[in-house]
Amino acid sequence: MRAVLTILAVLSVVFVASCGPKRYKYDGPEVTQIIVNKGDRKMYLMHGTEILKAYRIKLGFAPEGRKKYEGDGKTPEGRYVIDRRNPKSAFYLSIGVSYPNRQDAEHARSVGRKPGGEIFIHGDRRPQDPKRDDWTAGCISVKNHEIREIFTMVRLGTVIDINP
């Protein structure tokens, strides 16, 4: 009876583990940098000077210029790092950008505003989100199948350069 219970326990663990979220693997070259060119609406995953992947992107609802404070609808510009991962994002999956840096925070405070935060690269819009081209609150959006790939390839600490 004890052996039967042990076997049932092992089988239940295997069954529950197999029902969890799908895991993705990436065995290619390390992503050493992310480059975002806001004007071209393009994002590149780089290994040194080699482009590993390129994506069309959507930006904040007021994309021209650098982010100055919370609520301005702009996507930041500058050098940041990927500092967090969210497998349970409201936007399918997401990876966090280290905005605001010290200069961003000081600038916002100098005009009496909060710098904002919660800037991510994430999946596509939800049904309730605006239908215009650039629609986020300041994040970078890609298609859901693309963020799944990006989420797998990009590690914490990866540098991200966001250009005008």
C-alpha cells in the first residue's frame, strides 16, 4: 500500500509540473545589448555588433522626445539596463527597464513632478487598450510571440540603449 501511495504521489507531481507554464529555451549567442530606435520604431537584440533579432515596436502615446515625468506618455531615451522580469504581466510577458535613473529623477523633481517608472518591454495591447499605433503609457510593445522570444533571450543586467 505504501508503494502505491508513493507512486501516486510521484505521478501527481509529474502531472502538476506538466500543466504549468510552457518553458522556452534559447541556446544561441548571448544578447549583450538591446538597441531601440524610437524614430524608426525598431528594436534590435545584439550580440556585440551582430544583430540577432529585429522587431517592429509600438511606443508611448506621445513618443516624440525623452520622458520627463510620470503621465507624459513618452518612452524614455538614454542608457538603462534590464532589471526585472514579469512572467505574469497584464501584457502577456514583460521585462523591466531601469528607468528612472538619477538624472531622470532629478529632472522630474526640478519641475515639481514625479519621474514615473514601471517602464517595460511587453506584449501586445489588450482589448481595452487604445487602437492607435503608439498606445502605451511609455513602454515598448511588441507582438506576444515576439515578447516570448525576447523574454527567453534577454537576461537581467542586459544594457538597453533607447535612441530618439
